[in-house]
Amino acid sequence: MKIRNVLIIYIVFVAMLLFKGLDKKRVYRDLNSEKNPLDMFTVAVLNDELNEISFEWLDERIDNAKYILAVECLEKTNFTANCATQKVEVKKIFKGKNIKKGEKIDVLTISCIFMKEEGFERSALNKSYINEFKIGKKYLLFLDEKIKNTNIYNTGECLLLPMFAYDDIKNKPCKATIEGELSVYYKDFSDNEFFIETEEGLRKMEEYKKKIISKYPYE
């Protein structure tokens, strides 16, 4: 019950940010033409309290995932309207119907984009505490559905994206650098896999990742 309450609060918070921007003039900016577009944004950081809750949420999401896939990243983040995707190639199918090995699919990795030019205090991304995929690297994904009439797969409503790199990645604690907010500038932590506030929180998440990866090995 606790995790559901937190998720509801999280969804309401995102909805409030979206509502705040409804009366702002939409500004088109071709982020795909930028050299390092993610460096323009801030991302939220997972604190210890939410980190503990995220494990319960991840267990539930993983158990109920319709698709469990090992994939290889093919392209950098592609920005479309108010969200972003990444193209991957399916390398191994642990679970899922109507999908084939070798198939190329798009995965929703950014669900909301808030632009400073539209009246927000700063440009921010809803990355759900997970970094983008790196081209050529392998990942374990737990996906919920394929969006109708598209080639895009998503995770449904989530606190933390259930996506894990098969490689071991060195993470550094994301100490909040923006006053009054649990957020950081993406460019300062662009090599992380997880955006988590403390060393202890990272240790627990990395242990959890190892447990999940061992259940769904790439080899």
C-alpha cells in the first residue's frame, strides 16, 4: 500500500508540472540537432527513502512485466514532442509474445520534458532515475506494453525504470546541487547508470541489479 501511495504522489507531482506548462507558449527546439542535448537538462535524484520503496516497486513490476528482453542499444536518445525514445535490437527474449529476436524496437526512456523557454524555472527531464542507454551496450529491460500504432514499448507508470545495464558501471552519489530540489545537472553525472543521492543508496541498488541480472543472464 505504501508504494502505491508514493507512486500516486509521484504521478500527481508530474501532472502538476505538466499543468503548470499548459498556459505557457509551446516552444519548438530541435533537440536532436544538438551535440549533447541531455547536458542542457536537470534530472531528479532518488533519495534513501524512495530508494527503499523502489525495490518493492521493482519486484512487482518485474514479476508482472509482459516483456523481458536483453537488448543492444543502436542509437542515442531521439527526442519527439514531449518525450524521447531509444532504438534497440532484441538479442534475447526471456518473456513476451509477438516479438522476435533481431527485431528493432523503440523504448520510451523519457516520459516528460520541461523547457525553460516555456516558462519553467529550468529545463528538466523525467528520466525516472535511470541514465540513457549507451550505443553498443547490452541492457535487460522489463516492459509493459507496445503503444498502439507505433513501434514504441514502455514500462507503464513507474517510479524507477526497470532497465539495467549488463556491464558494471561506476556510479557516484548524486548530491543535490539545486537549492530546494532533489535534482542535479545531468552533465555532472552523465557516466552514472543510476541517479541516486547517497553512497549507501547506490550500494543497495547495485546489489539489487546483480541479483536481477543473475536471473536473466545475457550469455
